[in-house]
Amino acid sequence: MDTRLIDILADLHAAESKCQQFEKKYGLLSEYFFDAYTNGSLDDDGNLDFAEWAGFYKSKQDRLRRYRALVVRESPLLKTLNKIQFDETVA
């Protein structure tokens, strides 16, 4: 597998892990937090966690976009799977 793809996947997992830590701490999924954070409906009272959480969430989204763009072109597993012909009959 391409090194770039492995690095992107590692970054994605790291960002996801940090987001999960914040989700557990605040009881809110990152997706909902980020929407509230970016549209100004979150009362953050200068909470530094929120800026950090938003950064990890944006990083996660960026890495996910990069991963999706590369995986289709470069994943040897997908190339192998594309060559397999599946029997569509159901027993």
C-alpha cells in the first residue's frame, strides 16, 4: 500500500481517537459539536478544548476526503476485489 495512504489512514485514526475523547468528555458527537461551534450557537466561555476539538474534527474530515480520493486509485485490496467475479445466485 502506498505510504501516503498509510500515513493518511494513521492521521485519520489519530484524529478520530481525539474526537472520541472529547465526545466522551462532553457527551456530544463531534458532528453536532462542530455544527454548533461553527454557526456560533455554542456557548464556549473561552473553553480551549473546543478550539482543539474543532481542529481535530476538521483534520479528521480532511484526512477522510484525502483517504477516499486515494483509496480507489491506490489500494491493492480494492484492485484485487475488482477482479473477483461474484456468483450472484442465492441458495
